[in-house]
Amino acid sequence: MAVLVLFFLAGILVVQQMTALPAALWLAVGVVGLGSLVWLRYWREVFFVSGVLWAVVFASSRMCDRLPEQLAGQDIQVQGYIADLPEHESNHVRFNFNVVESAKQVPNKLRLTWYYPDQTIKAGQDWSFTVRLKRPHGTNNPGGFDYERWLFLEGIGATGYVRTKPEPKLLDSGSTKTSLLVWRQHIADQLEQILASSGSLPLIKALTIGDGNSLSPLQWDIFRRTGTTHLMVISGSHIGLVAGLVYLLTIRLWAWSGILAWSPQKVAAILALVTAIFYAGLTGFSVPAQRSALMITIAMIAIIQQRNTRPYPILAVALFAVLLVDPLVVLSAGFWLSFIAVSLIIYSIAGRLGKPGFFRGGIKINWVTSVGLAPLLLFFFQQVSLIAPLANLIAVPIISLLIVPLALLATIIMFITPIVAAKLFFVVDMALQGLWWILVQLAALPLSTFNHTQPT
């Protein structure tokens, strides 16, 4: 299974090297060839050609969902809903907007800016806007952020701004189709109320609901220099940690209750599965969240059906599912870092002659992933942290075993008893401040990072 998925991935990567998408005639030839390969049972070639065809079809569909050139600069009436947590600045708010109805043919997803808004913008709200749009574009600066590529990966077919006349109209504060967005926004609002005076609010929002918009450039720089960026945003490890805690606690509590009608393992697997999917949804279903949720789903279904599973086939199925959902994800650095990191972890701890203990295993995983991912970090970011192994050795236990569990527990109970939640958040705040001080000291060390500057 793993080999077939790698051939599917190779087919997708071939398409990324093309200067232009093939015409419909070549797609027809590819479909005929695919049918012949299936008939001959050349399964590796079948998966390779399938990857090519699927990437071409998906990319063609994405390219078609862009603003027509003749509509650029025109005022267009659109209706839809806020598709993510808005980014608030001093004089404007920026957000993704999913179009439901439009007076003209516009892309399904827009990136809008509202200057000096006189109303509150929140995720999940239904709005009627008059917008002025333009086709996606970005600056061509070597080593700079490729904004146009990011828009393409996010499926955003146009950018623009909201016109104040006619006045924007709030149609609904949230409906069943956006209930998850509404809950995510509600949690963000509650966190801002309880932690209004806390300097750790941006970090807590990032760790609980995956909202890193409030993190400052200085914070991102410290995390990048210490190689701990993956710990400060929701990653697959966080989702796996939460699902694992739910699984273990459910088994203990269910067995203690003495209820024999349902197997403790099956009940725990179902609750862990629901928790993983819900938590991944609250974080916006990023690539690491997708991968972790899919792997947990496969593992929990195997437990429910009482079947044995191996880690690499589970990872292969998760990889295949992610590529089916969005083959363009191969253009994202997070995709490669996420799956290769998990592969390295599996390789380092899945020994046949014996498994290392908890402490020794943690150190081994830390060093294997730090060294193994260094070439990728140099390739994608032209920078690698030389102190990442030490920083992660300190930060991983603090984040995984203390901060994340307490922050999530406080987030859950803050709707029931805000006073207890505030006390838990105080402990989280102290732990984050201590960890931040350590990371700042490590980042200040000489030669803390290695930079590879490409010639211009």
C-alpha cells in the first residue's frame, strides 16, 4: 500500500514541474492509458497515472475559479459568510469570505479587507457586501513571501476590499452550516475576556484554537531561531496528545464504572475519534491536523473492529487521503515537514528487538527529527536552528505534558466555571512566561542558527 501511494505522490509531483497544464486531448489520452493499465493490472503505473490526472484536473478547476479579468475594479454585490477568524489591525480587518450568491461570476472564496469597519466582524457571520476585486498577485522578491502562491494554495480566487456604500448588511450571526466557525469565534472571544491582561493570550489562542494571527514578529522570530515553531501552533502532535488522553481516561473511567454492555476499548476509541475530528476542525483542518486526524481515525476504527494495524500503512492511508482532498498541498512546506517528521518518528521507535523507554525514546525522537528535518528546513527556509535539539528537549515536555492539557481543560470549563478556568490559565501563563524566557536566552546564543543565503 505504501509503495502505491508513493507512486500516486510521484504522479502529482510530475505535474508541478510542467510549465502549462495539458490540453483536454491529452487528458483523454491519459484516461485511455489508465484504463489499459488497469486491464493489465500494472498497479504501480495505475497509481502514477492517476496521480498525474488527478493533479491536472484539480489544478484546472482551481485555475478556473479565479476572477475574470473584465470584472477587476468593478463594484460587485456578494453574499456569503466569514470563513475564518478575522485578522484585526489598527485601521482595518482582513478575512476570508466564502461566496454563496453573487450578482456576477466571482470566485467561491475571496480575501477581503474592510477599512475602518463600523461593525464587528466575526467568523461564521453571513454578510452582504459590495466589493471591488482584483486577480491574485504578489511581489516577485527573491527570498520573500510568495503571496500569490499562498492565495492559490488556499483556493482564494480574488482579493479586494469592502465598499462602505451601499452599507454592508449583517444577514445572520451564524447558522448550522457555520456552527464550527461560530464556536471557534466564541472560544476566541471568551479567551480574550478572561486573559485580557495576559501577555500570553496570543500563545494560548494559538495552542487551543490554532489562531496564530496575534503572534508578534518578534515571537515568530524567536520560535524560528530556536526551532520550536511547530510547538506554538496546533500540530498533529497536539491532536494526537488530546485524543490519547481522552482514550486513556475513558478506558480507566469506563472500567471503573463496571458497565459491561460496551467494551471499554471501543467506547474509548469512539470518544477519542470524535475528539480528534472536533479538535482538528476547531484548528481549521491544517495539513498536520488533517494527517493526525486521519491517522487517529484509522487507528481507532481498527480498535473498534478489533484489528491489528501497523504504523506505516496507517501513515500511507493518511497521505493518500490528504492528496485526494487537495493534491496541491505538495506545494506547502508544512506537508513535507509533517509527513517526513512522522516517518522519522516511526522509524526511530518502531524497533523489532525492543522499544526504548519513555525518557530515552523522547531524546531519540528529538534528535532524529532535528537532524532529519534540517535539510528540508534549509531547502524551504534557507535557515536551520542549531540549538533546536536542546530547545525542543526543554520545550516539548513543558508544552505537551503541562501547557496544552491545562490550556484545553481551562478552555472547556471556562463556559461552566470561569473562576476555575482563570486559575488554570494563570498556571499556563506562568509556564509560558518561563518557557519564553528560556527560548529568548537560547536564541541569543552565538551561532544559534545557520543561514544559507542564495545568490541573487
